[in-house]
Amino acid sequence: MDNNFKMVAKTLFGMEELLARELRSLGASNVEIGTRNVSFEGDKGFMYKANLCCRTAIKILKPITSFNIFNEDDLYKKVYEIKWEDFMEVDGSLAVNATVFSDYFTHSQYIALKTKDAIVDRFRDKEGRRPDVDLDHPTLRINVHIDRNICTISLDSSGESLHKRGYKVANTIAPINEVLAAGLIMLSGWDGQCDFLDPMCGSGTFLTEAAMIACRIPPNLNRDEFGFETWPDFDVDLYELIENAALKKIREFHFKIYGFDNDSEAISKAKENVKSANLEEFIEITQKDFFESEKEKERPMYIVFNPPYDERISVNDIEEFYGNIGTTLKHKYPDSNAWMITSNMEALKCVGLRPSRKIKVFNGKLESRFVRYEMYAGSKKAKKN
């Protein structure tokens, strides 16, 4: 008997191909790439596995129905008809969020409110009382997606966004999203095959994600809970089976991950986060000015970093700062693959090196570029020969 059902994994712009590759490697079937999402099929155990193991997913949604609507009354009636008592108890709590791409429906919060009204009214009519709304820790999170006239109602199996891995106990200014950090490291092609450096490490997100990728540690192992854990059909034995199988795939890592930062407060926060993730044996964090550093070992190195853009973190002379990045990479870091993300396109021109790749991504709402500089030991010509 086939117990597979359709699911939708949401992701960030530019990460769709990576997520599709992750889902296929985990065993998903009928994988289809959309915009900021990937649809796929799997069973209940696979839903648990996707939440635990996908580095580039933000949410794993389980669609339960789709229908056409032409006004708010249609929405209310169709949502009211769903047997919500199959998905939660009246003593439970719910939260609804909506995304809307339609000329007819333009206000996502109003759509969420109308959906919530239909659900609680059904419970009140059938049982004489209604479930509560709890936006922080609901028993059931419901996702409403309207595309023109088609409304899809899904259960959110993840709960809080999957970028909240559970290891981050201390944040710096302008921290990078964990899903974005993991995705960028994966886009760079790094897979734990050499040393890794984040020379402006902030709260240590790149370092932590890099260590988990290198050791094949499930990214969401440190989370307190997933949304599906409060569902009536949650199978704790099955989840533990999935978790144990994922833990058996953890591998040894024979290189080193280094983090530098100028700021002593950032260093202490990065160390706290790395300790929280139980990754201290792989990561070495030092208070150091990247511009006064140099590569110490004669072996290849991957560098991935997120320098200030002069947006949330201001820099006195941003053009000189980016110029120093180029000079340091060129003269102090031979035999390195250096990748950095920035939204400051003008400052990027001041690096003074020609990027061999440029990938469009978004850091939050900031349109950014993820660029690669290949630093050869000796001349590029000699390297090719």
C-alpha cells in the first residue's frame, strides 16, 4: 500500500536546485522545482526526515486540500467544511499564516483571520467551545496559499521556521540566516574536503553550518520541537528510528574550520553558539584582524564570509575596506577558493579582483551577489599548465 502524499518545501530564492538535490538524495519522489519552493512526495517518516535533514528548507508543508474561491465568503465556507477535528482537539491551539498572489485577494492578514474564524466557528458549532489562538506555540500551524483563484490549505509540519536550528544562543548585529549560510556553503561546492575559514565570523553561523555539512550532522538535530510533534498522529517511535538512522550517517572530518573576528564580543558569542552545537572539536575561533592575517598551512582552503555592506553595520570607508579584502586575499591567501556575499555592488567593484562566478541571492530583502575569487599559488597561467 502506497502511503505517500504530496508535500511542499519552502526555501529562499536561488536555493531551489540545492533543495531539490537534497530531497532526492534523502529519497523523495516526484520532485518538482518551483519559485522559492520544491514539491515532492513521501510518507510520514519522510516528512520527519525532511524536517530533520534538509539544510536549505525553511518549511515542510503538507497540503490537505485545494479549491477555487472568488470571494471571502467562498474561503470561509470551504475552510469551515474541512474536518478540523481530525487534525486537532478543541482544547488545542492554532495559528494561521497566509501568502497571497491574487488580484482578488490582496490582504494576507485578513485571509488568515477569515480562515481562523471558519475553523473556530466549526468547533464552536460542533462542540460548544472553540480552540485558542497561540501564535508562538500552537498545537497546529495552518498555511493558506492563494494563487489567483486557487486556494491551498496546508498543515505546517515544521512549526517555527527551520532556519531556527536550535544551536544559536547568542546573536550579533546583522546575523546571517542559517538556511542562507548553509545554502551558500553548498553553492560554493565545499563538502568538508579541505580547511575552511570565515575571516569575519560574527556569531559563527558559517562556521557551525560548515561543520555540520562536513560531518553530515542533521542540521535540525538541536531543535526543541517540530510542528508535527503535536499532531494527533505523531509516531514518536518512527521519529526516533528516522533520527537514529540519520545519526549513523555522521562521518569524521579530518581538516579544520577557522573563524576570525575583530570584535571580542562577536568572538565570545560565536564560541557560545559553537559550544551549544557541540562542535568545538572542529572549530577554532580567534580574535584577529583578517587584514593582518595570512594563510598558515600549505594546503588548499575554502573561505566563505559575509563582510559588512555598510547597511546595518556601518564602515568608515567602505571602498577602502573592500579594497583591503582584495589585497589580503591576493597576497596572503594563495591556493584558496574565496567566496563572499554582499549587497553593496559599488563596494564590490573595489575588491580589485575578477570574480570567476557571480550568483544572485537575497540576504533578507537585500538583493546580493555571492562571488568567487580563485587565489592561485603563483600565477594563474602556471596553475593551468
